[in-house]
Amino acid sequence: MVSSVELFGDDDDGFFDDTEGTENAEKLEQLLADTKVRMGMMFELMPIGMALHQEQSIIYANKEMARLLETQPESLIGRHCLDFIEGDILADLVEKFMILFKEGTSFEIPVVEIRDMKGNLRKIQLIVGMMRWEDNHVAQVLMQDISKIKELEKDLEIQKEKKRLLEEQKSAIEKSEVHFRTLFESSRDAIILTTKDRIVDCNTAAVKLFKAKDRQELLSKPKIFYSPEFQEDGSRSLEIGTLKIREVLDKGYSFFDWTHKRINGSEFAAEVFMSSIELDGETVIMASVRDVSKRKKQEKELLRHQNHLQEMVEEATYSLKEKNEEIAENLLIEIENQKAQREFISVVSHEFRTPLTVIDGGAQNIKLFLERGNIEKATSRVEKIRSGVSRLNGMIDDILLSSKLESGTFEMIPSYVDFAKFIEEKCEMMREAHRNHKIECDVTELPHSIWAHPDSIERILENILSNALKYSPKADRIEVTGLSEENYAVLRVRDFGVGIPEGDLDNLFKRYFRAKTSQGIKGTGIGLNLVKTLVDWHKGHIEVESTVGEGTCFTIYLPIYSKDINPVEH
């Protein structure tokens, strides 16, 4: 911070002469107080959160910082900035703060997560350095909300530009009263400071915008002079202006469109941002005014073109309208698919982690038991590890097969398959793995063999039986029956579990879809989609009947032989 002499020069009139004694001291004190207020004004103009921080607590926070943390500036006084930090980085930041106050070493964290006063998580960029404030060294903490930036950034250049702007803003904060006046004067937007009924200060941009001869001419007019009697919507400027000022005094700020009038009487459209600040013990309204006449004109022209386009659209043929509806429907489907894929990634990461945790924990236990010579317990943990590996392999197989089917790289070569034997062997494997369930299997009426792809049949059986067991945790019975109907081998799997809501049945075979009754039950949402895809490839079809609370029955129809099933890459 520069000294008062650096700010205002060494006057020859003896302003700082020691002979003036108390009078000069009072002037100097008032001058420093005004400098602090103006710096506060500059802080409030900043579009990023800023707080001044002593070693243990915040002593000042601007409105943007309070908005970022969903509270009021005064509520932050006495708090520690690190109270809002989330995640493992907190310990590192505590150490950086300690080094900062010992050595003055500034630091920057490009991305850190905070939780605001309402419990919402945000991603911010954090910059912390030292500065002088009221003859003390304090930490200057800058926080910029980058949650939306992270979503919208498309290339590295945007990142670099934003970092450059942030560095410029940080540099501006560290300037003194001289820099504040430079910033005030160099602003491209008109900035006006007003009290209840008059204008008390303005910058050069305001003089130019309102076409005044000089600053004094602009200040000589009452505030209402610079607005026409009526606004564009027909409301009186005086009445609406009074309401806007009340809004600023209540909320601290207001942003609105306004029609202004220049000294020469011409009018122009403007965007106005107003906020309230304290200056010399008096509440002052600071207004930033931007001429948007050209933009408004362009918007009107754009609206005219839009109306013209709308007329052209309305005159389009019925087939074009039908095509647009198809595109819109496909777009909605794509949005739903993207949402489902995001949910699938989250579920799969959790599903993979669970068996891996079982495997890791079991391996640790085996090591411990072997060290103690307890072979029996070590052997029991091996079974848990094998179960975890089996579950993990099943999920990986489904995901890989689904991916190959989607990309068209999965080669299916059909052959004669002993369908009944496949089913009986799979049921026996399931009995061994799920001893709490009784699996009743009757496939004596199935044909001896069918023309099918063996690996695909195995994945169909694995998924359909696993589903029946997963979704009937409290029921102890699963019915598996097989029979022949005309030219089809029919497999029916019935469980007595949670059931599926009727409203979910239409979407049941969509990829990543999971029924409402599946909450709390592990799964990825691709199993049934995979089953239907493989059944369709065999020129078969699948049916489902279900009642919530009573259970579900899947019926699969596979052709005994189909000449349409040939060795192809599907």
C-alpha cells in the first residue's frame, strides 16, 4: 500500500507541516479512512470472492464471497476460510496457511471443492497471498466459482484466458488508492456514485456516455434528469427508479434494463448494475451503466428474423413437420441414453469395487490365518475370493459382450446345442453358489438340441437365472421349466421376489435401465438388454409377466432350427 504522500503528493501549502499538529493528523486519518473505503468499493466491484484473513479468522469478506458461500458478509467474520474446504486437500491447505503467515509464501490451487452454508458442493479456484491492511499483514483469499466453467470449457485456450484474467484481477486488488482511481477512470462502463437525490461522483466513461462537457456538468443535474418521464414499457421512471433503489438497499444489489437520457435529450438503452456501499459514513448507490443500444437493435432485428422463420416453418409441409418430430424424439432418446450411461458408469465402478474389496479383504485374512497356522479359516476365505472373482468375471463378460454386439465385432457361429443339458448344468452351478434358494428344474419336455450359438446361450441362462436369484432375496424357491411349442424351445424362469412395477415393463430391456424395485440390489442394468439382444439374434423373442411383491416370470422362445441363423459377424 502506498503512503498518503505518494497518493496525493507533497503540497507546498503545508498540508503535512508539523506546525498544523492535530488538524493535519485528523486530515490524514480521514484521508486514510477514505482510502480504506475506496479500496472496499474496489473489492465489492470484483466479480470474484475475496476475503481478508488474519491467522485464525476472516476479518473482511466482499459480497461475491458471501454469495459464493450462500450467506451474508457479516456471517463470515470470525470464521476460518478452511472451514468450507472439502476433501483430502484440507490438511495440505492447513500447512500452506501456516507457511504463508510465517514466510509470506503465496500459493494457488487450480481446483478445490468447498461446501457452502446451504450444504451445496462447488468447485473453486483458490489463490492466497499476503497484503498490508491497516498496518498489518493479512492473507488475501480469492475464490472463483469454476463449477460452470468446468462444464463449459472446450479447449485449453479458455483455461489459459481465464487464468490470465484471474491474475489481472488479483493484481488489481493489491493496488492502492492511486490504482483504484485508475481502475475507476479506465472502466469502459460508466460508473456513477449517487446519494438519495444527487450524483456525487462519476468516471470519464460516464461523462462521455451522457455527452456532458465535463464531470462538473454531469454532477450538476439531479438524478431524475438522466431518465425520460416514461420507460419503454410505459411505467414512470420516478416510480420504478424508487423501487429499484429500495431493492438495492434491501438486497445490496440490483441488475436491470433501463432507458437513460443524455444531456442533449437523446435516449439510449442501458444495462444497469447497482449496489450499495458505505462512503464517509453515508450509504451510497454505485451504478455501473452500459450502453446496449446496438445490441437491443440487433435483438429486435433477430426477433424479426425469428418471426419470419417461424412463418416459414408454419408453411412447411406435413412431411417436414413429421421429420422434425422424429429428430426431436431421437434427441430426447440420445439425452436419456447419455444420462443412463453416466448412471451406468457410476454403478459399474461401485459394482467392480465391491468384489475387489471382498478379494482384497479375503487375501489379507488368508495371509493372517496362514501366519497363525489356521489352515481351516484360510480355506474358507478362499471360497469368498472365488465368489468375488466369479462375480467380477460375470460383469466383465457382460460388458465386453455388450460392447462387441454394439460395435458389430462379435462373431456368432451357431451349432447344435443340447439346450436341456445347458440348463441343468447352469441350475446345478447356481444351487452350489446360492444354497439359501431351492432351484426346481424340469426340462424333460425340451427338444434334444437346438441350432444356436453356445456362448450366447450360456450368457442368456447366466443372466436370467442370476436376475431371478438377486431379486428374490427373501423367497427361497425358483422354478425353471422347459417345453416345446410348435417350432420353438421355450424356457420359463419364475421367481417369487420383489416384482417389477407395471410402468417399468416397457423399458425393462433398454440398456442401463433398472426398475424402481431394484434399489439397494446390486446390478449394472445391461444384463436383460444383453439377453434380449442375443435372443433377437436367434430369431426368438422374450416375454415378461410381473406383479410387485409377488414375483416375476420370464419366458424365452428360441427356434429349434432356423435357416436364417448363419455364421455372421453381428
